[in-house]
Amino acid sequence: MRAVIFDGIVLGLGFGLLGVGLTLVYGLGGVLNLAYGQIAVLGAIVVSRMMAGGTPTALAATVGVLAAAGAGILLDLTLMRPVYRQRGEHRTLLGLLLTLGVAFVIGGLLNWRYPLGALYINVSGEPISIAGVAMSAGSVWASAISLGVGAALLLFLGATTFGRGVRSVIQDETGARLVGISPSLVRTVIFALSGALAGLVAVTRSMTAPLTVTAGFDLTISALIVTVVGGLGSVAGAFLAGVLLGIVNTVSAHYVGQYYTSMVLLGAAALTILVRPRGLLGR
């Protein structure tokens, strides 16, 4: 049982980073990026193609993360501009429609060009014992990277001037503009950060299991569930929800089978909405 829970924590840390990338974009502009998972897959395919061409793994992973960040910036500077000129429900609906269209375009192009594309990073090394459970080197590395990035992200948002600017835009966009903060610049940087997190999750997930070209919508759904359970706009809530749902995922897969896991996760999200509509740490 401990091994199953540890596997869930490894998976949950990746879920947490996915949720953070999605919730930051929503908190800043009220837009749910439904192309989020496809951006992660795009980064994974870039890494895979570079590794196939002989590029060292670390360099290929870095380029893949940067490619995903670049896709986020491109999305913000093009299709998101008319979205942010809207207000309220019009902004939300237009953002959903446009990002869903982007998801289909990216997914279709990748499936057409690389129908068998997949990323798997084989991390060599002996299993490492943690609390009496033998963990693969890939799982340990994926967890360490996720924890390190998560800690750096919390420090960035809480202790830097730009991070405080991000939080001020989330809380009051008009007030932030009046004190000299550019919401447009902040949103562009956060779209880049969100894309980079998506690419990073693709890399860490591939250290434990292959990430295929068709995984985009599954990643988006996972990010949406984590965001809802953690609380829209809450970074700490996304991490907490990610770890909890990762454990729920692996435990349910172990006892009732992988086929029912999605239903269990959706049930957990529905229960959270009924008991605490704002999410675990939402305000």
C-alpha cells in the first residue's frame, strides 16, 4: 500500500504543477486555457525529436520546455488579445472557444505529422529506498524536479516584486494598473510560465511512463480537475489538490482498475464542489 501511495505522490506533484499553470492564467484573466495539455505534448514531441537526432537529454528537455513557453507567449500575443478586450461571461466563453480550437489544431497537426510520437526518458540508476519503499530513479528525479520548481514558484510569487505584481493583478486589475503595473505584460509572462510548466510536466511524466502524442486532452482534463478542487486562483491549493488527487488516482487504479479512475477523479471534484464550492484553499 505504501508503494501505491508513493506512486500517487509522484503523479500528484506533476498534477500540482499542471494545476498551477492553469490556475495562474485563469486568476489573471478569467480564461481557462483548454489548449494547455496540447502545449505540454508539443513540448514533449520537441524533446523526443531532438533526442532522436542525438541531442543530449538535458539540452533537449530545456529546448522542449522553452518551446512550450514560446507557444504560450504566441497564444497570449495573438488570440488572447481580443479575448481580454471582453468582460465577464463574454471573456470566459470566447476564451474557451478559441483555446479549444487551438487544442484541436495543435493536436491534429501533431497526430498528422507524428502519429506514433511519444516521449520516454530512461533515467538510469539503481532503485532508491525511501521509507522502506524501492522507488525507481526516474520517479525520484521527477519528484525532486517537481518539488524544486514548486518551491521556486512559491518563492517567486511571494517574495519578489514581480510576484507581488502578479498577485495584485489577480486581486484587482484596475488598481494594479493605477499604481503602474501593466496587466498585459504580467499576463504575457504568466502565459510563458504556464507553458514552461506544461513542458516541464511532460518531461517529468516521461521519466516514469511514455507520454504519447494523444495525451493532450487527458492532461487538460487532469489540470482542470486539480484547479477546481484546489480552488481557482490558488497556487498552494493546486499543489495540495494535485498530490491528493494523484494518490486517489493510483489507489483507485490499484483497487478498481484504470478504466474507472477518471470517474473517481470526477466524483472527487464533484464532492469538493458540493462541500466547498471555492475549492480546498480558494477564497
